Amino acid sequence: MHVEFARRHAAEGWRGMPARFGAAAAILLGDLALAWADDMLHAAGLSGAALRRVAPPWRAMRTEMLGGQYLDVHTQSTGDPSARAALQIDRYKTAAYTVERPLHIGAAIADAPPDLVAAYRRFGADIGIAFQLRDDLLGVFGDPAVTGKPAGDDLREGKRTLLLAIALERAEERGRRAARETIESAIGAPDLDVARVEEIRDLLADLGAVQTVEQRIAALTGSALDALSAADVAEPAASQLAELAIAATRRRS
């Protein structure tokens, strides 16, 4: 949205800086969407008791998502290469609002018992992180014809992912200074071409980062399914959630 509004500003020859206008418009649209989300929740026809139950996870989801987004832009700005930082972003920016809290919200509306809420949250957190790790792999290795994004777009944007954190850590441990510098130079490089993307792909695979992330996805998916199978989840929800877990973590777009 910020790019579209900046383009419109430039095309119309308006005063000021197009990029600043685009950013301001996009932020305001985000504020509007957040306000509308609150309006929709309170106009959804829920009982007073259900609204009271859903308020805590709803507030938590908003806070976690916005905090995670701040962590994302902060990490890109500071260049924090650690796996800890990458996983914090995955946990709060993606897992919380894509899977964990939506399940929590549904359970709260239905007045589910605490043990079922806990199981949903464990399932949702693990699948949400696994979903983001798959997205990180697709951001570097995905086929543009399938993903709809240019190859290596996440690299150009400067996203600090677990995939890159592991590769940089491995390069440091093995004394491969040139490999580390090559990867670092590609992160946030807007002019990154296809040849350099291919070079980064080769390094990520050679350093074992791709295999490690795949193993992490498999482990998270397994732990999520274990949490689901151990809970008293009625059908068809149990089967559909298990199918969701596989679809989210094995997707190609």
C-alpha cells in the first residue's frame, strides 16, 4: 500500500516526498483496519459473556502482532543476525496472529475448558512458527511462477530469518569468512540479481542451513500434532486442524 500511494503521489505531482506520503497513508489504513476489526468483533452478535471471555486473547493478539512487527523492523535496522531474534519475530509476528490466537479466540467464544485452550495454543504456536519457516524458505528458494514474488525478494527486503541466522552462524563457526560476507552483503541489497540469488542459495544449502530449517519445521509440525492428538478435540475439527498443519508447513506458495 505504501508503494501504491507513493506512486500515486509522484504521478499527480503533489507536494512533498512521495515516500513519506505513501508511508503515512499506509499507516493510517492500518489504523483504520484495526479499528474496523474491533467494530466487527463487537457487532458479531456475541453474547456479553462471550465478549468478556474473548477480550483477553483479542487484546493479546493485537499486542503480540504489533510488537512482533516492531521487532521485525528493529532487527532489519540493527542487523541483528541471531537465531534468537529471528525466532522471536516468528513467534510474535506470525504464529500468534495466524494460528495460535485465532484458535484461542474461537475456544474462548465457545467457553472451552482450560486444558483444551492450552492444547490449541501449543498447536497454534508450533504450526505458526513452522508456517513462517516455510515462508522463509520460499522467500529464497520459491519459484516466482508459483509464489508470485521475485526470486530472492526476502533477501532484497533485508529480512533477518532463521535460515540466514543459521547460515551466518555456521559460516562463522567454520571460519568461512568469505561466505559470511557474501551472505551479509546480499541482505537488504535492492539490486540483487538472479545470479547472486543463486550464489546465496548454494551457500545456504552448503552450510546446512536449509536442512536445519527443514528439520525444525518437521519437529514443530510433529509436536503440534502431538498436542492436538492428546487433546479432547471433537470431529471434524481434529481432522481439519491436522490437515491444516500439513498444508501450512508443506506448501509451495
